[in-house]
Amino acid sequence: ATALGQDSVLASNHWARQYLENLYNYGIMRGDLNGNLNPDRNIKRAECISMLNRALGYNSYQKGKLPFKDITGDEWYADDIAIAYEMGYFSGTSKNKADADSNLTREQAVSLICRNLKLEEPVGEILNFTDSRTFSSWSKGAIGAGAEKGFISGYPDGSFRPFNNVTRGEFAKMLSDVIGTLISDSGSYSYGTVPGNVTISSSGGTLSNTTVNGDLYITAGVGTGF
């Protein structure tokens, strides 16, 4: 990860500081060339994909031709897009367009997270938000699941606003809340009582003497040879 600058958000009182610091320490989130995490900048689809791949232990893929005409293979995110496509959680905005440089919306962010963790989606109308009838058909269940798990919340007026862009800080909060304590290396781990979630993203680790009050996620990165 890029070393953070002296004016980094981690040295400030930014509302997302703890989430950014958590993901940075896990090696999931990286700074720009100047060492800044830019929490208030809209996150790009490619940035989201790269963070999810790191968090979930997806670090290899079977090389093959991508269907996306807007990916040449030379982009910094080309391998991450290929991994996400191979893992089956990213299909682009159309059959031949990835739109990797586009901003990520709130409903897209939640859907990508829920798709990876295979969260059970509630059936029927989503009653958590006042604008639930505006949700896209493909995102409605994921938003409901995210609300039930508590890693997303609405605005003060009770709306979710699915089409709003997500900032890097907002996505860091979502992802940090979901993964909780991350085990991404082999070894023996013992945490006592964990108030939130625990995510295991690599094989070879042993978890003992630990009570998880949240959810325990074992990602596809554990059992697919990654």
C-alpha cells in the first residue's frame, strides 16, 4: 500500500477515519501517489472491485478473453476486473461494457457486497426506507439484506437514495462493517469475544477460543485454490 502523507485523513477527525484506517491496515484500501485516501471523492467501479478482491482473497484467476470492449488489458485495474468476472460477481453494465471508470452508486455498492457474501435476500416489499419503490429490481433484495445486517442505513429523512454516488469513505464504512475482523493469512487466531463479524479469506488458518457475536464469513478465496 502507498505510504500515507502527513495530511492523510488518518491524522484528521474525518467521520470515516476508523473505517479507512481499518481497511488501510488490512491492505484493502490504498492511498494515491501523494499518500491520500481521498474519502470524500466518489469511488470508481474499478476501485470498488479491487478493494473487494483484496478483502475476499481473490488474487488469481484463469486467464481468458474478457467480453468487455472498453478493457484493453493495459489498465491498472484490468486484472481485478478479470478476477471479478471470473468469480462471477461482476458482469459490467452490458454484455461488452465494464464502465470501470464510472462512479459507483449506492445500490450497485450494496449489490456487489451482498453478491459476494451470498446474503439471503428478503422477499417482498422493503420497508426500511421511504423510497424503496424506486429501487431497481436487481438491487431491491440486496438493499433489504444490507439493511437487515446493519451495514447500510438511510439518510435522516428515511430515504436510501439508491442512485446517489458512493464516496470512498462511505464504501469504506460499508466494507469495514461487513468484514469486521479479517483473517487473510495462515496461522492460529484467538480473539475471545468479537462484537462484530469475522471474515476468513484464506486457507491454512485456525480460529479457536473465539465467540463471534456477528456473522462468520468464509469467502470463496478460501476454497478455490487462491
